[in-house]
Amino acid sequence: MKTSARYMQHLRRQAGSRLPPDFARRVVEDAKRRRQAFGQFRLMVITGALCVVTTVSVHWVKTRSAEKQNIAAWTQVTTQIQAFEEAI
């Protein structure tokens, strides 16, 4: 056995005497929980981004529609003003 292998075995024995018996299982479970939490966080971020994009898109469409209606109304008012000025 090489020196580094013996040293690693020594470290394992030493850690085994200081750590609880279910330490490895708890580490693995914690890693799984963190991975799930990250997945949930990623899903929340994606959902939030889609909500923001949808809200901005709806606002943009409604604003464009209102602008078109306003321009049409002002065009009609301008035409009426010109007709009124010509009649005077």
C-alpha cells in the first residue's frame, strides 16, 4: 500500500470516529434537497419572466391600439376644424 493510500485510510478512520454513522446519507439527502430547491427556484424565475414578458406585451398592444384610436379621432377633429374654418 502506498503512503498516500495509507494516509487516506487513516483520515477515513479518523473521520469515521468523529462523524455520526448516518453522515453520508444526510449529505446525499441534503444535496438532493438543494438540487430540488434550485429546480424550483429556476421554475419560479422562468414563470416570473414569462409573466413580465406577457404583461409588457399586453401593455404594448393596448397602448398601440389606444394610439391608433387617438390618431383617428384627431384626424376626424382636424377634418371638422378645417371644414368649420372654410365655412366661416
